[in-house]
Amino acid sequence: MEKTQKIIVILLIVAIVFSVVSTILNLSLVNFEFQPVNVKIPSNIQSNPNAQVGMGIEKAPESAG
């Protein structure tokens, strides 16, 4: 029984050490400097310099069925 207890204690110590080392490595590899992502969305909306937007409504195409 004493041998089983020693194995369990050793495994617990290994698990704790692995968890601490893993956490330290993860925190050291994190880059906290976030940079904005430039996304350009193409649009077919017509606008003018007065910031007025003109939109059109199109009928949905007929279904083939």
C-alpha cells in the first residue's frame, strides 16, 4: 500500500509542475499588443458628398421550380 501512495504523490507532483510550467509558457508567449484589422467591404450603394445615401430595391428573381 505504501508503494501505491508514493506513486500517487509522485504523479500529483508531476502534474502540478507540468501545470505551472505550461501556464508560465503560455503567459510568456501571449502578445498583448492588438493591432486593428483593416477590412474593406465593397459596396454598390451610391452616395453623394452631402452624406445622403441612395438605395434601390430590386425584385427577387423568379424561381426555376
